[in-house]
Amino acid sequence: MTLQLDHVSKKFGSFTAVDDLSIVIPEKQIFGFLGANGAGKTTTFRMILGLMDNSSGSITWHNESIDYSKSHLIGYLPEERGLYPKLTVKDQLIYLGKLRGMSKNDILTELDRWLERFNATEYRNKKVEELSKGNQQKIQFISAVIHKPRLLILDEPFSGLDPVNVELLKQAVVELKEAGTSIVFSSHRMEHVEELCEHLCILHKGKPVVHGSLKDVKRSFGKKNIVIHADFDLTYLNDINGVMKYKAVTEGCELQIESESVASKVFEALAGRGFVRTFDLEEPTLNDIFIEKVGASYE
Ligand SMILES: Nc1ncnc2c1ncn2[C@@H]1O[C@H](COP(=O)(O)OP(=O)(O)OP(=O)(O)O)[C@@H](O)[C@H]1O
């Protein structure tokens, strides 16, 4: 066990921003920490980082409370950028690395390794303000990991990156996990969470409404999806008992069904109507679960 939040709450006056949150984030794991805007994620991160006191409950790291003496063990990539626009990438990283107790030599060795890895060596002596949004994000990521933290908090780490760079950073995140880092991963991009996280928590108005392994969360949701592609009109499937949602897609539809047993009724209803190219029974997506639990339109 590494990071543990035990019945943690945070109040601002009479408003409760985080309400009785208990989670454990083990080593070698990427833990998905999700919630709509204003759900309480940043407030939770600030409490973990010791930037804000919790109103009640406890936050421990290897069974000890977290304070500034442990800040060199933690890396944080905030959602909003926190780099100094007028400094060069090199000077920026020297400054931030020294704050975390690194020597200049170690900082430069690590910086060059990361820049090479992210195909960004040409930006070493450029001012941050001269970099594109995506390249600034790479530098922000490097500044969060340069000191090899044991606990890494990543808030929307792939924002502003093109698909090639998303893959580069994703690979780096997976390698950090395999090397033993505990990672808290927050994103509104559910497909990234599904790909990277084994366990997750969804906050709604400060309260955890979903918590567990991705597998168990999907299983306990019960509902399933069917994807059908056919050369005839499928809208009549919407009238079958147990079909909860119908969404037209190119040359077909996606159905949300109440339970797996409804799939055979749908299958039978297709017989004799024409050519069916695809009939796929699928697990619910995290996006389906999020929308139902949080109730907001989400993308
Ligand atoms: N210093 C503060 N004083 C008063 N209220 C605050 C303060 N900080 C945050 N809040 C409130 O607490 C709630 C949770 O905010 P928080 O920033 O943690 O949400 P979030 O989940 O990070 O949202 P987002 O996805 O938009 O970043 C919000 O209603 C916010 O207005």
C-alpha cells in the first residue's frame, strides 16, 4: 500500500467540495480519478500535495502523513500550465529540478534523455513561450517526472498533443508505472482511462459514486452494448423491450440493452430482413458508465 486517503473531506465554509473520500493507490498502478468539472479532483490533488489542509480524515504515504519533507517524492502535472514563459526549457528545468533536490548535472542528463525520447532536442535552448502548445505540454510532463517521483499525479497529461505524441507520452507513463511509480491519472478522455487504468474512482459533487477495478465496475453496471451494421433500416429495434438507447451510426446502429438476455431478442428480430454485416455484443464503455452515474452530457 502506498497512498491512502481515509474518509477525507474538504469544506470551504459550509460547502463540501470533497465528501468522505476513501481510496488506496498501490505501487505499480495507474489509478483513474474522474469526475465532471467541479467534482473535487483538483481539491483532492491539492490536499495530497499538502498545498491545502483536509477538513477531516487522513492522507498517508506508506503509513506516514504527507508534508513538505516528502515533496521530492511527488510529481504533479497540473491541468493548467505552470511554466515560466520567458525562461528557456533548460533554465526552467534546472530551476525546477533544483527545487526537488537534484544536482545540475543530474538535471541536464535527465533533461537530455527525455528531450531525445520526445523528439524535442531542438527546444532545449528555446524560451517556453516560443513553443507550440503540444511541445509546452511535453516540457510540462518532463518537469513533473525529471526527479523520478514515487507518486505521480497527472491531470489531463495528453491535452493539446497530436496522436503520435499522445502515444509517446502514454508509453512513458506505462514505463514509469512498470518501474514502480504510483500514478493518479485524471482525464475527461474515457478511452485513455480505459486503456491505462486498472482501478478507478468517479467523483460526483465531491462524493465517490463509482469505485473499484475497471473490470468489476463494468460487470456491475449490468447493461451491455450491441453494435450492428446492416444494409436495411434498423430503427424498429428501438421498440424491443429491454433496448434502452438507440444510436444511429454509419450503416448501422449502437444499442444499449438492459441485460445480456435482450441480445438474443435483438438477434432474432434481425432474421429475414436482409444482410447483417456485424453483430457485436460488447461491454459497456466507461463513457456509458460515466454519463449514467454523473448524469451530465460529457465529451
Ligand atoms: N478555494 C476555494 N474556495 C471555495 N470553493 C472552492 C475553492 N476551490 C475549489 N472550490 C470549489 O470546490 C469545488 C470542486 O472544485 P475542483 O477544482 O476541485 O473541481 P475539479 O473536479 O478539479 O474540476 P475541473 O474538472 O473543472 O478541474 C468547485 O465547486 C469549486 O468551485
